Amino acid sequence: MASTNDPFQFQEFEEAGNLLEANRDATTINIEDDDMPERQRKAAGFTPDVDDEDPHASDDKTELLSGQKKSAPFWTFEYYQRFFDIETHHVKERIIGSMLPWPGKNFIHVHLRRSPDLYGPFWICTTLVFALAISGNFSNFLLNLGKPDYKYSPQFGKVTIAATAIFSYAWFVPLALWGCLLWRNNKIMNSVSYSFMEIVCVYGYSLAIYIPAVVLWILPFEWLRWCSIVMALCLSGSVLVMTFWPAVREDHPKVIAAIMSTIVLLNVLLAVGCKAYFFSNPEAALSPAPSAALELSAT
């Protein structure tokens, strides 16, 4: 027979009023109520500290939720910071896509996806500048190696000339093309339009194929240099033509021919001009003619 003081025996608890008679200052919370009274919230420690809230954080959250986040002006560093926020594998994919263009594939739609960057174009242009200057100096050194009257002197001025040519092509040509496309889109209401940063990004990545071509120009073989130039022009020009063709195909045929031919012509002038200036033999031009040398020896 179980004892009356058995702790495992089920007991009916008394009402809450009888239990609170011993301590009348105790606080009770009714869990069935959705709205907790203010006095009980303060006693239980649920009152938020309004003074500790960050007003700027709440403003930013409100702007983000409403889609009204203001963008920084274009003359500030904050505006260009987002164009350098890109993953390494994305840059790699865009470089490969610019070197191996696929017929019918638009570089902006396939690789950029409305997210242009300046990180890849900047370093591609910088690498191409130093590749031109260093390869040109090294090619000149190999060409005149072994000549008794030759004295090597590094030409640091070629770095400045190369930087001016490459960065002018990568910035001013896209600027002119963007203005031309914007003007034509206002006249024909073309559905395909590109932003200035997208055009700069395309032109920057299209120069990536010239870096290995410039390295091959070190070898003193003209046939190899011209073959690499033609191959680089075909690949780089294909990227530009297939990218900007949808933006002009609904225009007048003469306007289409003028824009596309200008894009290709400027690309050709850049490649041929760099080859002619950085990989020419200045000593050959300064050497006396054979007839003049014979006359001097005869006298």
C-alpha cells in the first residue's frame, strides 16, 4: 500500500491564487495572450532599448527594402568600387571567352550578364603596355646582338608611348562608340543598347589576345609576326563585331557599314601600328647605303 507522502504519486496542484498567497510580489505571464502587457514586459526584461538602435542602419534597411538605395556619383571612388568587386574565376572565364569567341555568341550577354567590371580590362591593358615595351626592347637587343659597334641602351620612353596608345584605345574609342550608339538608338528606337561600362569592358577583354602575340614578336621572324597579327586581329575583331552587331543591325545599311568598318579599322591600326613602332630596326634606317659606303672607301 502506497504511503500518502509518496513523491511519485500524482497530485493535483492548487489554484494559482492559492500558490501566490505566500509571495504576492511574484509576476505571472499568461502564455495564451499574444500581446504581453507593458508592465510584464518590463519585469521580464523584454523592453527594447530604443537609444541603442542605429538610425543609419534603419535608414539603409528601409532604402534597401524599398529599392531606393541611392548610387554614388560617377566622380567618386565609391562609384567605381563595385566594378572591381569580381571573382577571379569570372575574370578567367571572360578572358577565355575573348580569346576563343564562339560564332553567334554575344560577349556581353554570355559573359558579362549586365555585370561589367574594370578589374580585368585594367590589368589586361597594363600587362599589354609592359609586354609591348619589354618585348620591343628585347627584340631590338636580339637583333643587334653580336655587332661590334652596338651598345644596348634601354628605351624607357616606349612604356609611356605604349600606355598612351593602349589606354587611349581602351577608353576613348568606347566613349565615341557609346555616343554614336546612343545617338542612333534615339533615332531608330533599337531594343539593344549597351552602357558605357559594358563597352569599355568588351574592348578591354578584346585586347587579351594581343599579349601572347606580342610575346611571339620577340622572335626575329617577320612571317611569324605577321601570322600572329592576323590571328590576333581575327579573334579580337570577331569579339567586337559579334558583340556590337545586334546594336546596329536595324539601322541604315550605310550606317551599319560605317560603324562596323570603323571598329575593325581602329583595331587593325592599333595592331599594325604597335608592330611597326615597337618592333622595327632603327639601326637599319641609320646605316649608310652601300653606294655611299663604296664612295667613301674609294676616296
